[in-house]
Amino acid sequence: MKIHLHKNAKTTPAQRALIQTDSHLNTAELAQKIGVSPTTVRKWKKRDSVYDRSHVPCRLPTALTPLQETMVVLIRLCLRSGLDDLHAIVRRFIYPDYARSSLKRCLKRYGISRPAPLPVHPDYQGSILYYSVIRLPDTAKTRNGEFIHIALDCSSRFVHLEFTSDAYLSDPCGFMKALYAHFPATILGMCAQDLIDLSGTSFAHEAHACFIHNLCKTRRPFPVTPDSHPSINRDLMEKTRPWDMIREALISIGGLDEFKNRLLLYLFFYNTRLCQRTLKHKTPKEALRERYLLYPGSFRFRPE
């Protein structure tokens, strides 16, 4: 049996179990019998486990606030950016002096340091989109059931997003038709990931699962399939429980309308100004236009 002990441990799990269960010997006698100090005996008598605790501090001295870390996690889950590109996004929009090593530790701490690769097809055929939905927490200044729909082109990294309410559940093809009208490339299909719920409710997951099921069944205007590598969104959100922080942030910036304006502004800068290493230091808009020049047959209309 393999036992994990700290480097300077003075007792084994068997000795610790003896300390916790032996009621015939007092502290001094147990210490003399095992060959440790009475302080060590008293420490293990108070514990329920016989294994060493982690030496990691309960509160890590991180550069980002919990809300900023939540934003980094959401960007990673929705855009699936690599470490260098995600670092550029964080330095541009969240924290200008954030170190790459700190970002790597942050992703590893949340268990998303190695996401599954995105599905891709040859550029001359068309585009595969990666679809994700974020449900915002309800506040006094927002209507109930606000959703952010995000569609990522896996080839050019171009992002399209829309805001909707609960009404989208009754019309599974509404968002898809709007996306089809705005996105210039031929859409071969869409890979949909689990709902990212920031509201702290449970019914949204069932409604979203029904929504994705209806999309997969209709296959209009293009086929939709669930993500074959399900992410840890639900467990991650339960671990971080960010909805109270995000609710307060929405109220502090002036409500949902101001949040929409800022997010759309950030989206414009992301698509048109932010060069990415994955795209050979081009912006998503430039990559989309370059692809049109090489493979015009894979586009339905010329990108702007």
C-alpha cells in the first residue's frame, strides 16, 4: 500500500490511528510509546483523519480578484483560447500586468489547464462553430432569465454573440437563423457545450438540455451536436459559486444595459484589434477575410 506522507512527518497513519483510538494510555504515555512529543499526540487526537493535510494556504495571494478569476474561467470555457492568446485577452481587458505563469497556475487551480481540442474541418469546406450559453444571475435591474449566446468559429476564432431571454427556449431555431444570417462562411455544423449557469438555479440546465435536444432533432439550418468532451461547467460553477459576485458587479456597473454595451465593445476589439498567436498574429476579422480570398467557395457572402 502506497502512503503519502509529508517530508518531515514524525508518525505513520497506523500510529495516528493508535493515538486516536487508544483510551487506556494518557498523552504522556502515548508520546513515550510512539517516540514523539506530547504536542504531536494532542494534535492527532483532535483530528478525524490519519492523513496529512495540504500545506497550500486556504487563501492564496493571487493578483486577480475572485470576480476577475471567474471572468478568466468563462473566457476559457467559451472561447477555448490557448494560453498565450488567453494571456493577451486578460492583459487587454482584465488585468494589464498579469503574468503568464500566474495565468497558468489559475487555470490549473480550476482544472481547465488542458481543454479538449475544438472540432475543425478543412477551410475550403466551411466552418464548424462552437456554441455556448451563459445564464446571467437575476438582479433588481435585469429581467428574469437573461442569456448570452456565444458562437465561436473554430477556424478563424471569430466570435458572434447575442442576448436573449427565456423566450429562446420556445423557438430552438431562432438564434441559429439569426447567426446564419450574420456569419458569412458556410456553416457545416455546430458543437454545443453545456450551459454555464451563473444564476445559482437548477431548472436552467434541464431547459437548456431540452433546447439542445430540439436543435439536434430539427437540424435546421445546419446540424447541431452536443460536445463529445463534456466540460466541468456545472461542477466548476458549484465550486466557485460566482453568482453573488456577478450579481453585485452587474448592479455596480449600472445594470444589464451597461453590461451589454461594454461586452459588445470588448467583442468589437476582440474581433478586429486583438492579434492571436493561433492565427499567426492576425485578428479574427483578418483571418476570416484571408480565408475568403483563399477559399471563396466556402463562403455564402463576402465578409465585411
